[in-house]
Amino acid sequence: MNVVPDTSVVIDGRVSSTIEDGQFEGATISVPEAVVAELEAQANDGIETGWDGLEELQRLAELADEGEIELEYVGERPSAIERGHASEGEIDAIIRDLAEDLDATFLTSDVVQAEVAEAKGLDVEHISPETREVEVGTLTVETYFDDSTMSVHLKTGMVPMAKRGELGDMHYQKIAEDPLDEGTMDEYAREVVDAAKESPDGFLELSEPGMKIVQFRDYRIAIGRPPFSDGIEITAVRPIAQTDIEDYENAEELKERLLERQRGVLISGAPGAGKSTFAQAVARFISDHDYAVKTMEKPRDLQVGPDITQYTELGGQMAKTADALLMVRPDYTIYDEVRKTNDFEVFADMRLAGVGMIGVVHATRPIDALQRLVGRVELGMIPQVVDTVVYIEAGEVETVYDVRTEVKVPAGLTEEDLARPVIQVTNFETGEPEYEIYTFNRQVVTVPLKDEEGGPGSESGVDRIAKQEIEREIRSIARGYVDVELRSQDKAVVYVEEDDISSVIGKGGGRITDVENRLGIDIDVRTHDENPNYGAGSGGAGASGDGGTGGQAGQMVTPEVTSRHIVIPVDGNHGETVEVQAGGDYLFTATVSRGGEIQVSRGSAIAEELEGAIDRKDPITVVPSS
């Protein structure tokens, strides 16, 4: 009897088990070279099924040595083109053709292969894929954990490390003396993957060439292999605390808020601060109070009860998961790790569809979580998407913000006609507003209402924003250096070069009046000679109107023209005043932002000159201001 197995049944290990059951005893097993090539390619890519298949071939060789079967390799290795079309059935067709040429029984655990082979008249033996559920004991990786261990970090050639301690006081420390060799690491990795496949307590969350993520009991285990990583690496993470919402500050108020109606909540904090632990406590609490709760996670590692179904990406997209969940209609959904733009968009879509949403977000300050929505969600919709921000630090609820919209004059401005929709961010515990977010001079600004620096005499958030906007407006008009002094919330003095006075004020004061009306601030325009701080370390030694640079070398730059700005990237000089030149001619003076760029609003006189220079292909250079 001659038997030709395909790749699926070799990977499954069912060829050797069938022989051991006596079904193919004494048969000739003809393994196609195409099967070997597929298994070899998978193993080289770090795909576990490739290694499983190669191990099965070794078992077949042992059975041949014992005289149980005859083993031979037949056919030719597929070409690169055929391998590239493997998903389209090219390799399967080669294997079926070999079975037909040898008049052999075609052995497969792939139902599609079996149907096609029968349609072509082959003698087919279809074996259903083996499903095994075995009791798996303690993994070797687990033995590195103690009661205070949050994560274990193992890598080829390195000493085992772990993060141990209490929430908010974790330490990365050695937990053994000797480094691990590659053979040991490979053994650990295989043990983890096999446990995930064989045990009902585990599953493969992600399986890509070079990376596997396993959820096994309470452990999330990531396994990296070359070429994705520079050595075999295993990172195992386990939650070290399970809490109830009553364990947190403001628990009663938070409970009432969550049960009052379906909310949009962002749970924020730094990595390891305890965000997911708090999210788990919230999930259990609302589930116990007659709300249907689901989760959206990748990977799925929240520790919740069996009554809360945990979903991951559907077809590789959380948007598809959201579509499915909208059919299920949960009351609340816990979205673990809202990071990318499409995550925020999915979160917003579900919230606006009426689902209560609780998202877990990385942020180093409470306000940062909310700012991550700016630009991703229309500004006026933010309070409808997120009405509560909870900031976790060292395992405790540090800050809770209430988010709502009010039409008002922003704090620090006085003109009634400057009223606009303002997002107020209020401290939930004190009831005091701490931030306002609104559109100011076509820009979205987040203004702290309290002094964040805490030092005497430091500018308030409103003052800083007002000063920046005045500088932006005047620099779009003036050619020389601009200095702004804010005298009060509604008065400012602008110092410019003498040659710029007329252009800044405009005919009959029209230009400066337009600026005052836009900003709601009275502006007095003076020359630098009238500035008592000029030349006294204030950075006032600006360029003259003729743009003389004293022959300093300039940095060639390539401006980027967007719909609203011309952005000039600058290497270095962050926070410094520089001159921008086109073809060697002075254009204007500006300050380089901390992000290393200069922005010019399109539509201004300066922007028009700059765009003209770009169109003429004049070299644009940036020179430190003398």
C-alpha cells in the first residue's frame, strides 16, 4: 500500500499516530518534497507549525528504522513562483498530482483538499484534525514568579530578570545568576506554545513569523524569535493585584456616576500604574449591577468573570469588532489600550451609538488623555464621547475630571463677542475648573486655569496662550524682531523695529485694529528703543529690517506647505530666535518651537512672500539671529 500525506496531516502529527494504531502498518509513506519545502519555509519564518511538521517527519523516520513502514521522499521542490502561490492552491495541486501518479492513497486532514481530491477521482483518506485537551501542569516560566512579581523577562544569553514590588514601586532586578542558553530558551518557548494549544486554559492570541503571544491562565506571554528579535525572548506578565472599586478613593461617587447612565470614560496613567487593574474592578462592578458588559482587547488579558465576554480584533480590525458588538448591544464596553487614531475613532463611534465606553489610555498627566482626542474627534463632540477622565497613579485614583461643554467667554478674556463653545475640565473632587479647551484664532488650545509651574510670578496658562497668539499675528506682518509684553488680561505692548511700525499699525490703524478684534486684546505698538528690557538679556537684539546677518552661515531647509500653514523644519536652535531668508534676502524673524519647527499661517503677508520664494525655487535658509 502506498500513502501520500499532505502538509496538513503532517503538521497535525496524524500520520505517525495512524501508523501506530495499525492502520498503515507496512505501507510505503511517500512524502512529497513540496511538503518538506513548505515546512522548512514555515520553520525558517519562526512559525510553530513548521517545527511541528518537521518533528513529525523525524517520527516517521524512526518508524521506518523500526521496520513499521517504508519511507521515501518523492517529487521535486516547488519553484519560488509556486511557493508564492501556495495560498491559491498551487502546492496542494502538486501533492495531489503526485498521489495520482503513484496511484497512492491521498491522506489529508484538510476538508477542502479531500473534496477536491475525491472530485478528481483519487483514493482519499480524510482524517479530522486532532483536538486534544490535556491537563497542563506548571510551566517552567511560572516558576520564576513569586507573589510580588509582575513580569519575568528571559532572553538568550542573558540572566533572567523580573519586575518585582508593589504597584507604583516596581524594581527591575536579577532573579538568577546564570544566563540562559539558546537550547533552554527554545525549550521554554515550545512548552508555552504547546500548553496554549493543548490546554483549555490557554490560547494563541497572536501568531506571526517571529512573534507569538499566548494567554495561559493568568499569564500573558510574548515570545520573540529571530529575525524579528535578535535572539529568543520570552516576556511573561501577570496581574499582581485584583481589586474592587470600593478599594479606591471617591468610590461611592464613581459608582453612582457609572450607574446613573452609560458614560464615556478614559482610564489613564503611565505604564504599570494600575490602569487595567482599575478597569477590571469597574467591569466587575457594573456587570454585578444589571449591565451587559463586553471587552475589546488585543491581546485579551483583562481578568474578568465568565459573564463578561472578551473580544479581540475581527478580521484584523477593531472596527469590525465594533460592528459586531453593535449588533450584540452591550450596555458597557471596556476598550483596553486605546492608542492609535483608528482606536479613538472606533471608541467615539461606539460611544455616539449609545454604548457606554470605558477606554484604557497611556498618559503621563490627566489632561493628556483628553488631549489625545483633539484632532481625532471633532472638538465639539469630545464631551459627548468622553465625560469622565480617571487618572491612576501608583495603583490609586489620583484625579477624576468631569468634562462638559459651556458657551462662554474663555477665562482671561473680557470681550463679550468672544463667547464660544468651551470644553470645561473640572476636578470632580473639588468642583473647580482646571482646564479649558476651545478654538482661539483658528487654533485649538488647552489652557490651564491654574499656574502649572507653581513658581511666583510665573505666567498663567491664559497669559501664555495670549502672548503666543499676539506674537504669531504680529510676526506675520513685521519683518524684524518682535517682543510682546502682556500688561493685563486685555492689554499688551508689542515692541517692533522702527521700520516695521507703519506696516504693523496699518493705514489709519486698520491693521492693528483687525488684530485687536480677532484676539480681544488692546495692543500698543512701540519700537524696541522704548522697551526698558531691550538689550538687557531679553533676547531683544533682533534683526534689523534690512535683514543683515553679518555673513553667518545658514541652514538650508525645505518648507512644507499644508492647508493652513507653511511649516519650516529646523535642526537644532530649539527655543532660539532665527532669521528666515530666501535666496539670501531676509524674510522675517521667528522663534523655533520645542518641536524644532517654525509655523507661518497662510494668508499672511509673510506667508505670501515665502510661498513666492518656494515657487521660484529660491533656496530657503535659517540663520541664528545676531
